[in-house]
Amino acid sequence: MLLVTNGRVITRDAGNAYLENGAVAIDGEKIAEVGPAAELAEKYPGAEVVDAHGGVIMPGLVNCHTHIYSGLARGLSIKGCNPTNFLENLEQQWWKIDDNLTLDGTRASAYATVLDSLRDGVTTIFDHHASFCEIPGSLFAIKDVCEETGIRACLCYETSDRRGEEKRDQAIAENAEFARWAASQDSGMIAAMFGGHATFTLSDETMDKMAEANGGLTGFHIHVCEGMNDVWDSRLNRGGISPIERLLQHDLLGPRTMLGHCIHVTPAEMDIIKETGTHIVNNPESNMGNAVGCAPVLEFYRRGIPVHLGTDAYTHDMLESLKVFLIIQRHNAAMPNVGWVEDMDMLFKNNPAMASEYFGREIGVLRPGAAADVIVMDYPVFTPFSDENVDGHMLFGMMGKNCRTTIVNGRVLYKDREFVAFDEERINAWTLEQSKSLWGTLNERAY
């Protein structure tokens, strides 16, 4: 038995929303009870205690779209990389990185991503991977890192035609093999989607092969209309139809599919997304950084389309993403009173709902029977704090770096700002060697 105590408890459970001085009792992989600190201390006298030190005890956060393959890019400048548009950014930077990412490079990228996520209070990630240098076994390599470090992860591989049929077929096979493996394990910790890059790098034949290989086993995770490339390609080269119509024709939409970005979709495409029950994941900082535009999330909501929040690996801090989403939506709408409800809904309701769907247990809430994914945030209070205004404190007062303790599936991974479940120093040293190797290959020099 584990008792997380001595803090303000935010449960995200409407029936028991907030405790001023509360505790969370964890029994194995699930939450056993949430209640006043004194009562639970008396009830569970032999429990191992995790002291929140007066901070905020809350559910772990979920990132619905990230890219492990970019994990070694921090500080990297690739010789000759000076993109003036979105496609050039892909060609000159991201595709060069994944074209040279070995299995060891993939493992190192996974370590870098997972450690930062856990530090920022993220307990579940949905990753969209690419490593065209070495595809076979890449999702299993990431899986091994996730199991070692303890994070909950839903993985897929980025199928694309951009490096020819052999690489395309390897990507499809990796998705299918991993999805079958994950389904057979049903661990509640590792899950699978079926990945596709974007419609402008996916032929009709490839889309059909993806659908056939998946065989209805899981949902698809695909970038759609992030830049105008998808729109131009579909209209000019694929029979004059829209990207969403292409996905519909090839049976890639549905209630377990998640489409990244969707910045340049039309109202007609929104209708298709809505009618098929397909989900969208928004990545505000990445969209701004790539200068591709602002997704019409307010319109998605008006039409009843479920929208989730991701980072696209621009950051691993979901509270940072929460802040930026509100700013860009208000700036785009030229209205200072929009986006609040959608913002909170995406991170604290929709993301947990997607995670609960894929991992087969209740995630993102502190109540008996839910998954024991709990974080503790350092947050000295100097204005009134309660269930009435907690979202305001999240938005304007907290960042991922407030996280002091992270527990996933009942396992304490990060406690009082130190990793306790694995050797961070050893991991970082090995990751550094892998990053030097990748950088050296990209820039033809020693680091």
C-alpha cells in the first residue's frame, strides 16, 4: 500500500473534486481510496508514505501526440538547414534526422523523451515514430525503454512512401507486428495505433495496404493538413478530392483514429470527421513554430468533433501547451474571451478519455479503481485556491517543472525531483554518446 499525502488533492472527479488536506491511497496498480489525510493515515498505518510537502496532488497528464525520434535534436544545427517553408523544414531537418536514426539512436531518443515527460508530470504518451535508417524492431526498441522507465505509452510507426516501396513495406510490417503484439499482451501499459505520415506522402496503394495490414485491430494516427502540402497534393495529384475524402475512401477514419493538426481542413471535411467519429489532436506550439497556421479548434468544438492536446515534441510540458493553445486561439479569433472551456476540456477530459480507451482502464482521475497515475506539484499558494478556480491556477501558475513526484501504475518513478526507479546518470551518459554519433553523421564532424 502506498499513501500520497499532505497536499491539496485535485481529483478531476466531479463527485469528490477537491480536498484541502487530502491523501490518495494506492493498492498495486489502482487507486484504493481518496480522502482526508488524517483519516487515510489512520486507516492505512503500514502504508509507504509519499509526502507531498503541502503541494498539489493530481492525476498524471496525458500527451496525445509526440515524436520520440526528435529526442536527440536539442541544440542541433544541421549544416545547410535554412528552411523557408514547412516542406523544407521536413526535408532539411526532420527527415534527415530520422533517415540516420539507428535502433540505438531510437532507444536514446526514447530515453530523452520519456525522462523529460516524467519530470513534467506526463504519465502517458501517444508517440508517432520515424527512423527510416532502421525500421524493423524500432517500436519494440521504444517499448523496451518505456517498460524500463515505467511510462504508459501508445506507439506507432510513420508509414510513408518518401523512401521507396521497401521502406514503406517495412513500416507497414512494423506497425502490424507491434499492434498484434500489444493486443496479445493487453498489459495496460503499452498499446498501439497504426501510423501514417501525411496524405501527401501516402499513395492510394499504400493507404490500402495500411488498412489491410491493420485489419481493424486498432486506430490510425496520421498527420492531416498540417501544411498546405496535403491540400495541394490531393487536389492536383489524387483525383481532385480532399485529404479527408481520401482517408475515408481507404477506410482509415473512425472512432479510434486520431488525426494530427487538421489546420487546413474545409467545412465539408469537418462534416466527414464528425460523421465518422474520428478524433483530432491539436499541437499549438509546433504549429506556430512551423508557421503553418492555427487550427480551427473552436469550430471543431462547435461541430461536436472530439479534440485532444499534444505537443508534437516541441515541448514535453503539457501545461505549457495548455497556455499556448489559449493564446493562439484568442489571437486568431481576435477575441479575449474564447478558448478557456475547450482548453481545459482537451487536456483534462479528452486526453484521459483517449488514454482510457487505448489502455483499457480509467486514466486521468483520482478515484477508487482508476489507474494509479499520480503526480505531485510544488505550488506555494498566495491567492485563494479551491475547486472553483483550480484551472486558473493551472493555466497561470503551474508549469511542468513544478512537478516534484511522478507515480505511474502505482510505481514511484520520480520522487522529490530525483529518479528512483532507474539510473538517470547512466542513461544520460549513454544517450549523450548516441547523440554525438547522430550529430557527427549529420554534420560530418566529431562532437
